[in-house]
Amino acid sequence: AAGVIQSPRHLIKEKRETATLKCYPIPRHDTVYWYQQGPGQDPQFLISFYEKMQSDKGSIPDRFSAQQFSDYHSELNMSSLELGDSALYFCASSIRPRGRETQYFGPGTRLLVL
Amino acid sequence: KQEVTQIPAALSVPEGENLVLNCSFTDSAIYNLQWFRQDPGKGLTSLLLIQSSQREQTSGRLNASLDKSSGRSTLYIAASQPGDSATYLCAVIRQGGSEKLVFGKGTKLTVNP
């Protein structure tokens, strides 16, 4: 079965650079979620989109922005990177109605900021 | 603010043992609760999802229970195997509009051959 695809899987950036993470949800899934998991930490919700509109927002820094496109894939743009942004970034997808279906997680993008 | 706590933080058992992982949450107004498995440096694999109206879910050797009123869930693993070694996270979605999963910090399970 098709799963959530994230690219790139690994990314190394310097401080103050910009990074773009991509997420391709499971076919027919209309909702995408982004989570950040710091080293040894639990995943923290960043933002979600339903039908290309932002549906919920968590502790996402102002330096980050995201959007969902017409083909339902999503991109997380991160600017002015800081050392503390080093983390595993997960994308998850689900299909409405909200909460009745499991959020399926991708393998994550490991970002290292030097 | 919803807080999710998992006890113990780490657990080491011999192969074949039955075990229970615990999860508690402070706000009982949840929509559902999920148990996930995470291997080191890997993604999250959903194991079981329990809707707020349900009491338990079973999948193979796994059984998850939910007591919403007391804010507790348990994940029971029968006849543990070395391949079960991983970190197990529970997460809840709160009622009332937010879709975010609020995670516990997980229990790191090691099953020794």
C-alpha cells in the first residue's frame, strides 16, 4: 500500500540558510499535518492543512511557513535556520472526517543545522 | 492544556513475557487515542486507534484499552519478541476542533532474547 512520502530524507544546512521539506500524502488523503521531533523529545504539532486551507496551527515559528497544493502535497519552508531547528520533521496524512481515521506518518526528514 | 504522560520511560523484559505500557492524559475530553511504535531514527507506525466511545482495540498480540473518565490507556503486548523492541508512544486528539496529536514522551521497550 502507498505510504506518505517525504523528501528529502536527510538535509544538512548552515545557520541562517533556508530549507524546504516536501510531503506527498497517501492517495485520496485530503489532510496533511506537520510535526517536529527534537532529539529525545516527543513530536510536537506544527501545522495542518485540509483541502489546501490551513486547518490548525501549533507551535510553529514565524520563520516557518507551509502550504498545501492542488495535488494535496505540502511543503514546509524554513528560513533563517537556527541550531535548535535540528530535528526530525514528520508529515502525516489522513482522510476526513477529522479524527475518525488514523494519521499515517511518513518516514520523516532529518534536518541538521550546523 | 492537555498533557500526556507515559510510565515507565524505559522497560527491559525477557523474550516471551507479557507486558503493559501505561499512558495517562490530563484532559478526558478526547476524540481518540492512538498508540504508535517508533524505531530509532525512524518514522511513526500507528498500532491501534481507540475512539473515545470505545473501551479497547486489538490487533494480533497487541491490545489497547481506554478509560476516558480516569484519563488512562494501557497497551498490552502478549508474548513479547525481540522484534518488539522500539519506543511506544501514545497520543490523543482533543475534542473541540483541534486536529493535533498530543504525544507522550514514550516508553522505550527492550525485549531481550
